[in-house]
Amino acid sequence: MEPKVKVIDFVKIDKKAIYKELKKKSKEAMFFTVNKNKKYTLIPYKPKRLLSAYTNQVKLSNRSERSLGNAIKTIEETIKSLDDYYNSLSKKTKNKLPSFFAGGIFGFFGFNAHFLKNQKGLSKDIKKFHKKNSLALLFKIEDFILLDWSLKKIMLVSNPLTENTPKKNPAKTIKEMEAIIRKARKYNDAKKPVPSCKQQVKANNQRLLESIRYAKKFVDKGKINQVNISLRTTVESVTPLINIYETQAKKCPTTYLFLFETKEAAFVGASPEVLFESKQGKATVKPISGSYPRGASIKEDREIKNQLLLDKKERKEHDQIVAAVASDLKKVCEKNSVQTVKKRQILKMQYVQHIQSKVQGKIRKEKSVVDAFFANFPPIAITGVPRRQALQAIEQVESTPRFLYGGGIGFFDGNKNCDFGILIRCFQKTGKNKLELRVGSKISKGSKPVSEMHEIVSKTNSLITILKE
């Protein structure tokens, strides 16, 4: 069965209206915006569960199994079937499909999802935590709305992703999505005042300070070079996730913007950092490490940028991470293909500027894109160097296992594309009117515990201000 694509001119639409219609149809809603050379927003329509993985079982679309290894096997087999399907399509048909995403797998991997690949080191605490909190949740996306912000076009795609999908009517599905867009054009949101969140984290957090000092002992003893330590904070807020998504879109334009709301997990966030990207067999990782604030003027901004690039501590930490990323890619890439093509570039966000590098390599033929993804997971910038020892330190220092923070959200598709952003700067819904967030900082040899504590608290309170908009 051939895919069906309808392209309509870009019009002003209300994403809250789309959100409400999606929730009506399937009680779930997902938005995934990527803003790089071009800007797209992927909005899955009636996504189909592929798998949800826990430490005691893997729930597949048609059955449950106990082996965690079956999650990786399912992902690999699904990607293989996607590749086979796309190879069967004519060139004319392929050209009609969006180049950004043509249908495939979308979802998230939590921070501890590396245990899907290798269960060595799986502790009792993490095992217990992930009996209720999924290690990974992935959906098969056949039908979707794609907002192409660069070309000012809206693409409605119904792609069966198989030769013979029973009871599939792409033309009918396109009409359903078109009806959603029409409603979104006419939608008039009578804005009801939402009480703002008045909570703040106290400047002196003794428990956090003790954690940082404990983590620094690992560094001082030479066991690790650096480790990312995070603070978990729970706040009361009645602000709907879609409102937070809209606020972040306006106030925090960044590389990735996402909303994910299902029965298993609900969260929203904005992340500047590429976890892993693959296009036609070329793997890319863009680690970020080192941050200074933006300046009040163009001149001050330039001066701060130069200070950041000359900061010996920041440069050393960044270079250690870049070297570790290159080492990870070499495990799955062709010999001599791994290169740092852009080193110590400045990535400017609204309130902060980061040091970012770009590391690339060509994936070996005998390795899959999933192999390459997990070779770089969890991201070194949110764990530490070396990764294994940093993970051990994190488990000892942090009071509760990480769920989303430091994981990844994104997609694999049948055009051999893959794009995942790091799950940072996000709010997770944990109960009625309750949101959880985590913020971290790298601890290294030159770190001053009190300064690191203040930095984490400051970044946490800065994130909470989004709930006050």
C-alpha cells in the first residue's frame, strides 16, 4: 500500500487546539520540534505502541516478555523492516515523503536505558525503581502532521510502513488530520488565569552541598575526571503541560522542544543538546560542556564569549568530554573516519552561551544505528568521564535513581535517519498538580562545592520561573 501525502500552505494554528484534538482521539499527545539548519515540528497522530521496557518485563505491541534483550531485538527488527519497506518504494514515491521524518519509531529512552543492552551493574535500587518507571517507551508512527517552519508548509502524512496493512485507509486518515488543522485555525482559546508557581529552592541546600563534596572525593582520589551531579526538585503547579510547551517555545527557543503525554509518562521540556544523530550512515554527536551567561550588549556578549573560550577549567572539561565521545564513536565507526569537525564553537541561547563541538564518524556496515546510539548512551556530558565510574559515583551520591534526566527523546525512521536530543531542562508530571525537575552540574578537580551548589540552585530556580509565566 502506497503512502499518502498532502501538503497545505502554512497558516496560523493554535497548538493547544491540536493538543486537545489529539487527547480526544487517543488520550495521548506528542510534539517534537527540532530547530537546526531547518525547523520542523513532528506531531504523531494515533501512535501505536511498539514497546515499553521495565526491569521485570518488556511489553511489546502484541505480548510481554521477561528478557530486557528483547527490547533491543524489537527495535533492530523494526528498523530493518522499515528499511526494507522504504527500499521497496519507487523513487517518485520517496521524493514525496518529508526528508526530516518519513514515518518510523518515536519515543524516549530514560537515563538507565543502557541496561537494555547490558544488565551488568543493575543494582537493586535501580531495578526496583524501573519496575514502575519505564526504561524506554517507543511508538510506531505511521500517521503524522509535520509543520515545516522553513518552507512554511504543513505536511499531512499517512504512511502504512508495510506492503499490506489490513484495514488501513490513508485517504481517510489524511481527512481526519486535515479536520484537526481546520479546527486549530478557528480555535479561540479563552485564556483562564493560571496561578503561578511561587516555589523556589533555597540558596543554601545543605544536602546538595554534601552530595557535591562526596562526589568531589571521587575526583580528588583520581577515580574519575568529572561527574555530573543533579538535584531533584518537586514543585506544585496547576499549569498544563501544553502551556509550558508554548511558554518554552516563546521564551526558550532551542535545538529541541518536546511534549510527551501518555499513560506511562508525561513531560515537557526544551533542550539545546544533540545526544545522537545519524543520516545515511554518518553518526554525529554534539557535546556541550562549559557555560557562561549572555551579555547585556553585543560588546559585553562578545567579551563574555572570549572569557568562556579562554577559561582553562571549562576548556579542559570540554576537551575531556569530546575525547570520550570520539572514543565511543570509534567502537562502531570505520577506522580513521571519526573526526572532530567543529571544535569549541559557541552555541548562543537566550540567556546562556555554551561551548559545543561536533564529532562525526561513518558507522561500520556490520554495526546498526542502534549499536551506534547505545555506544554513546547515556550521554557522556550528563554522566562524566570515564562513563562507567561516573555512573557508579552518581548511584552512590544521588538519593534516588534518575528517570528522564540525561536520557534521550527522538526518532529512528526508514530513511536511515535518527535524531535524539538529551532530556534536560524538562518538567515531569508525577501527580495531580505536581511536577518534578532535575538540574545538574559537572564536578571536576577545580570545582568549588559551594559555587557548584549555588549554580545548580540558580539553574533550578531559573527553570521554575517558566511556571510563573
